[in-house]
Amino acid sequence: MNPYNIVWIVIDALRRDVLEHMQFLSKFSARCVVLEDAYSVTNTTDPSLTSMLSGLYPLTHGVVQHGERVEPRHLACVGAVDFIQKILKKLGYATAAVDYLGRWHRIGFDIYASPIRRVEKRTAVSTIKKLLPKRVKMLIRRVVPARTRLGLPYLAEDATELAMKIIGELEGKRFFLLVHYWDTHIPYRFSECVEHGCSFECPHAIDARYRVRDLSRWVRGEWVKKLVDTFGEATLLNAICSAYMYSAALVDREIEKLVSFLEQRKLLDNTIMIVTSDHGESLGEHGIWFDHHGLYEPSVRVPLLLHIPGMDHRRVSGFAQHVDLVPTILSVLGVKHPRPETLDGEDLTAAIEVGSTNRSLVYAEEAYTERKFMLREGRYKYIYSPTPEAALCRYCNTVHGGIEELYDMDRDPLELNNIADQQPDIAREMRKKLEAMTRDMVRKRVRIKLLSTHAKR
């Protein structure tokens, strides 16, 4: 067994195309294995993190929902899952996480710590607003951007500080450390960006004339009100995109601090480091603004860097998914998974050596705002919803893309031209594969539960 430490960094809602804009990580990638075509398995945090650390698709481990929509039935199998932190703990690793999610995410961690949330002092405007009539509040909302960090559980600086403190406490032990950065999740570090007058270029062009209030032309659901409450009615959409990029830059700076700390402690050369995101973020594509619902590329394609001791930099083409991380990391360590037959992921170590993966397809699903399933195989991408009701986005009160979507990713990488009607045979075949895959996942979940019950006896 290779006695490497593991530092697993998750940057919430970081798009794949933002990686090149991050000053430190773009340089650090030259010391890493870069998985060029990596995908998440869903577009919300709870199921994504569960899949990442288990090597199982959401339908296999059962957590298909997120947040307040997670029900007891979704968690029926979670206690039986072989999370990587549980496996490593049995092998003598100290296991720690810097996050705030709690609940089943605590399973297998010796230390599960959340940084203390910094609460902004209320400005005079925000204090007075509470006392004003609704009409006056609406008027203020049009001209005064929100000064809030609503939705950010803590800041990147605090996460890094706590992570370094934990590493110091675990010195001399083999450790597994998960660090979850949240700054690139709405509302981003918007207030600071505005206050500092920062301006960052967005990954794709947005008409500079449009403001938050203009979104009501295209988005009919509750999400527009959320954006108005968060950013202010008169705020330019470009300013929010700039805040997203600013937030990514702040996280980038903190990861540099963490890597420097590992180097100073002479730990980096003996540490596997994973840098990824749980899902991406849409900045207006497909009518999805500053959120990550939808199974389009901005929401499901993710950055994935692996720093592996003794391994030179290389870029690996071909599909990879979050579920591949557990079998790959265990393989690098020289550790056998206790029940490899239950895994959905693939060991990518051989693929890394040759610079190309053999994974033929990638799968993703969503359930939080709409219920859809995705299959990407070769040049084609297929998205399917079982019913028109399930396809209706509860945030935007619309059906994004359609009930059934098919895209030729070679000719249409932005997924703008749905060719499901023009290519019905391809759509039909991909739907059959998708349905067969989901049936297998459900059967596997039952098997995992039975194996666990049998092992307890």
C-alpha cells in the first residue's frame, strides 16, 4: 500500500471553462493529471457529493434529491454504502472534512468541522428597509444592489484556515481531508465585488444592456424574484457574472495558500490532491441564470485535476465521471475496494498512463427543479424526461429544451439545435440504453442493501 495522504477539494458550482481563468490552478494543472472531459453525475450538491465519495450513481445509492427535498426513503441505503472515508478509516487513516452540510455527509469522518460564518454588519439602508412599506422597499430594490451573502455558509479564507489547522493537528498521521469551498455558489461574493469595483470577463458574451429586471421577459417563475432579492432589480447581468469570476479568483487564491502550506510542511510530495467541482453553473445558457439546474454542459461538465505523487503532468482525453474517482484513488493507493462489484465507477489508472480513457458514455440525472436524465455517448447527447410534468422547471415555470432532446455535440457544442425529431432512431436507441442503465442502478441499490444486511448477521 502506498501511504499517501489525500486532500480532496470541491469547489461548489465551478464551471469547467473557468479553470483557465484561475491564475494559480491553471499553473498548478501543469503538475497534475488533467481529465479533459470530466462530468458530474447530477447538478445539485447532496447527491453529487454522495456519488463522488462512494463511486455510485445517485440512483444506486438512492440520494437523488437535494436539501429539503431529501426524504427518509432516499437515505435507506446510505448506511450500507462504502464511502472512501470509511474504507480509509479502517486502514488507519485520520479522516476529516471542512464543510457544513452535515447529515449523512458526516459518515466516516473523525472530524467534520464547519468554519464560523462571518455575518456582515447591516448597512443603514438594509436596517431602514425593514421598517418601510412594501412599495418603498420595491423602489429601493430597483436602485440599491443587495448587500448580502445569503446562501454562503462560510468564506474561502475561513475554510483554508480551518483546513490548515486540521492538517497541523494531524501531523505525523496519514490523513484524508475533504475541503468544500462555496464562494462560487449564488450569491457569490457579489457585495465585495461591487464594493471593490472589480470587473472580470465572463466565459461567454452577455449583452451589456440587460439588467436583472429584464429577466422577467424570458423567465416566468419564482427564480427571477430570488435574483431580484439577491442582487437588486437594476443590477447588470454582467456585474453578476463578474462577481462569479471574482469569487472563483478568491477560491483560487485560497487553494494556492493551502498548496503552499502543504509544501512548507513537506507533505505535498506525499499527497494525492483532487480538485474538482460538484457541478457547474449556468450564466444564462438555455435561459438558466446563475443556477445549475438543467443537464447542459455548463451545469454538468466539471474541472478535474489529480495531483499524484511521482506522476508527471499529462492531459487525458475521453470521458470521465466523478464516480471514477473512488476506484482510481484506491488503485493509486494499492487498496482493494471491499465490494468492487457494487461500484459504478471505473479505475482510470491505466487510462491515465496512455492519456486516453475507454469510458464509452457518461450519465447524469436531476431531480431538484425538474426530473430529467442524460446520456452522452460519442458525438451525441440525449436528455429525457419521463413526463411533461416532470420536465417543467419549478424555478423558471418552463420546460428547458423539451421533453426529449438530442444534440450532435460535434456540430452543435452549445446544444442549441434539438434534433430528436430529425434523428428519431438515434433518440430511441439512446433512450433504451438510458432506461436499461437506470434499471440496473435500482437493482444494484437493492443488492448493496442486502449485502450489508447479510454482513451484519
